[in-house]
Amino acid sequence: MKPLCLSLGAMALILAFSLWTGWYVHLQTDGWRELLEQAAAAAEAEDWPAAEARFTRAREGWEKRQTFFHTVIEHDELNEAQSLFAAAAAACAQRDGREFTAQLTLLQVRLGLLAETQAISIKNIL
């Protein structure tokens, strides 16, 4: 009976961690996506200091969470998001509004996909 309880306890712990991870990744990516949306709106309004500030906040948040994300998310997916952050940073530095908003849009989609891969759903289970 004891081995069964230990096995069930371990499975419950894994399930709880999985649920928490999905919630945490979703929470973080939603915040970054909101900041990126605000940065794109500021860039379209030619308010580059505001666009850069919001983009920088999103990128710094992303950088702070990299250690955790690398433990729970596939590295290829993270590398693609990192590349998009770099491309958006370059476009922002050049004050290229069209390229910056295009990169931010791609980045928002990629962050949404990251959150989706961590969500508990039948698609992820199968």
C-alpha cells in the first residue's frame, strides 16, 4: 500500500507543478505581450522614448525568466523568441517603425505559442 501512496503522491506533485508552470508561463507572456502591444502603439505614434521603454521592460522581464524557462520549455522555441527580441531591438534602435511593429507582432505571436505549449489541453497531452 505504501508504494502505491508514494507513486500517487509523486504523480500529484508532478501534476500540481505542471498546472502551476502553465499558469506562470501564461501570466508572464501575457504581461510581455501587453507591453509589446503598447510599444507598437507608441512606435506608430512616433513616441520612440515610450516605445523603447515598454519594449525594454518586456525584454528585461524575458531575460530574468530565462533560467526557469529553459528548464520547462524546449530550447528551440526560446531561441526563436530570443531572435525576435534581438530583431525588434535592432529595429527600435534604428527607429524603423514598420520593421519594429512587424517584429513585435511576430514576437507577440511567438510568446502566445509559448504559453499555449505549457497549457493543460488535450492537444498537448496527445
